[in-house]
Amino acid sequence: MGYSAIAFIIVIGILVFIHEFGHFIAARMCGVGVEVFSLGFGPKILKKRFGRTQYCLAVIPLGGYVKMLGEEPGTDIAQEDLKSSFSHKSLLQKIIIVAAGPFFNFLLAIFIFYIMYQFSGIYLVKPVVGKVREGTPAITAGIKQGDVIKEINQKKIDSFEDISRIVSASHGEQLEMIVERDKRLIGLVLSPVLRPAKNVFGEEIDKYVIGITGTRESFHRSLNPFFALGHSLKDTYKLVKLTILSVVKMISGKVSASNLGGPLMIAQMAGEQAKAGVMNFAWFIALLSVNLGIINLFPIPVLDGGHLLFFGIEAVTGKAVSEKLREKLIQVGAAMLVALMVFVFYNDIVRMFYGG
């Protein structure tokens, strides 16, 4: 548990620092004074003041905050400090400052993936046929074990991933393939068919297939900085999409809410990924960073998304949300977050003691 606790503190520390640093740097760039930059909540373990800002390390590592001058509506501000007050900045500047936290979480994921791709490149499965299933288009067309698929519809095939992508997007239309067998090129024609399969959420779906599997034999490909950035952006986008879909399916009941995990689950997984190696640990941090960015964009008062909602209403109506209504909504949002925390802690305890 000690190893998991250390890994957990490292993960949460990085994620919280990056998120709050996003708010901090955006505030400073917009000319807003920052009074407190805190990692953690509760009693302060360490604190040091540089200029106007007090930098703190607090005892509870489950978050952090940036306290800006004039952040709370109705705060009394000295005349000479008005130009540095958050409440006296333009609506666009306020939106930039609030959105910068989640944005930096997405940037962290992109950066981690970029470094991983630059150092390790990518590993792809060779486009070699391992098995051909009976009663499928592949066996009817004459594809055999050991065939190397070179082209599909005049598109060069570099990896088995290329085959899967083209077949899945074929809509069952006829495919012209060129395969290499015994150093000879052979032309084949076949049409993918729909077969039942399961997606990443375990749901039953129909998927176009031709009835082959790969050999699992892989090869390494280095990436230049441009392609590494492209893969990083694509991977981050996939995580964002997957996370949003997960939330939507959880709300609709298609995915069980028991899959939600809290600090105990994160600590356990952090320890496991750290033991598996630096690459696994870095990927885990990127995954959680994307999750944190999306969660903070939920339109729930208290979260960044709630503040952005208030600003959106102000942009549309031309009037700021009244302090009284804002306070009530923030209380509701806080109650929702407390209920969510209780629920994920319950899930963690059930998993820990009952294996649920």
C-alpha cells in the first residue's frame, strides 16, 4: 500500500499542479493578481510568499486552488487594485482564465504522448494473415495463412491496423486486395460481412469483418516530431471521445455506475502502473489528466464548467447571474460533488473488501 500511496501522490500532485498552473498563468497573463496558489486543501504544511502570491502545500492532496484578487463577486477591493481584480476583467478574459485549467490538462496528455512517441516510436502488427476462419469471405476468396496483404483498393497496407480500419469502414462494399504468397503477388476480390462483436464498453454491436486474424508479429517505427505530434493529438482526442461516451452511457444506464472509482482505486491503479514501468505510468497520468479536464468542464457550479456556464449566460443575456442565485447554485453543486465523492468511496470500499 505504501508504494501505491507514493504513486498516488505523484499522480495527483502532477495533475493538480498542471490544472492550477493553467489558471495561474492565464490569470497573470490577463493581469489578475493571484493571492494564493495551493496544492492540496486543509492545514498548510509549507507556505512561502513571493510578491503578492502565497504558495502553499496543504495536507489533503485531493485537489488545489488558485485564489485570485476580486474572484468573489461583491468583494471590497481597494481603488488601486481594481485593475488587477478578476471581477473587473472582461468577460472573455474571465472565460480564458477559467478554461485554462482544463485546457492545461489536455495539453499535459498531448505532451506526455508526444514524449512517448519521440522516445519509443510506435509498434505495429505486421499485415500477415495468422488464421482464416471457416465460412467467411476471406476463405471463400482464397486467402491463406501466411499471406501478406500488400494493398486494398489500391491503398498500400503497412500494418494489420490498416486492414482493420479499411474493412470496418467498408460498409460491406467489395474490396480488391493484393496479397503476397511465396514471393508472388495475387489479386483477390471479397466483400466484408456483418458479424456480432463487442465494443470497448462490452456492448453487442455489428462489425464488418472478412474473417482473418493477425500473427501478433510486430515491427517498430520511429516517428519524426511532426508525426509524433499528430499521433499525440489523435490519442488525446480518442481519450476525450471515449471519456465523454463513457459518461453519457453511464447516465443513460448502458454502463454501470459501479465502474466509477475514487482515490482508493486511483491509488491502486497508480501503484500497478508504476510497477509496470515508466511508459505505463506516464500513459496512466495522461488518461487521468484527460478525465480531470473533462470532469472540470461539466456545467456544475463549483467546477470550472459551472463558472463557464455563468459566463455563457452573461454573454447571452448581457447580465451577470445574481449573487443570490449564484450562491444557491454553488450550494447545489457542492452537494452534488459531495454525493459523488461518497458514492465513489463506496465503490472503492466494495471493490477492496468484496471484489465487486
